[in-house]
Amino acid sequence: MKPELSTKQRAVWLLPILSIAIVATLMFLSGCGASRTNFAAEKGNHTPDEGPVNAEIEIKIENYVFVPAEATIAPGTRVTWVNKDDAPHTATSTDDRFSSDGLDTDDKYSFVFRDKGDFSYYCALHPHMKGVIKVQ
């Protein structure tokens, strides 16, 4: 017959197991703590890695606005949105050209603009947040 474990003895055995389970779950949910950088494929024959990236700009998401709200860039420019708010946000084009997942604080999303034109976008979680990328 096995001896009965005391509550304290059970806790000593359970604590490491629960700690590992919690850490594994958090790592899975947060993507191992790495910031997300998604490269959505543009419509047409372009792929995210096709062609050179000529320049890079960053658009911050702060106080429920995109900063800057309007950016003029050259074709082949990588635009990276960085969420600096405590609330999650997205960068979602109005023409389905690109869309980020929900970005938590300090998460990033990037897209390379290869075609000329004006590309409006907004936050799908807060539709009053709007911006435009002008590719010339």
C-alpha cells in the first residue's frame, strides 16, 4: 500500500509541472515572445520577396491614430506598422491588398508596396483610425 502524500508534498510535485504548462501556453499564445512581422503577398504576380526593397519606413500606431496618417513612398518600399498603444490594432487595406493580424503592444507588421497608386487602410478593430500610402 502506497503512503498518502500530504498537501505540501503534492504542491512540491505539482508546482513545476504547472509552471511548465503555463510557460508553454504563454509561449504558444505569444509566438514565443517574438514580434510578428508578416509579409502579405500583393495581388498580381508579386510575392513578398520578389524584387529589391528600395527603402523602408515605419508608421507608429499611437493614441488610436497612425503616425504619419499619410505617407508618400517610392515603389519597392517596405512599410512597417508598429503598435505603441496598449490596445490591439490592425493595418488593413480597404481593397484587400494587405491585412495584419491584431497587433499587440510593440508588435510589427510589414508590407512591400511595389505598384503605384494610393492605398487606403484602417484599423479593423477601430474603423475611425485611417491612413493612406501614396506610391509614386
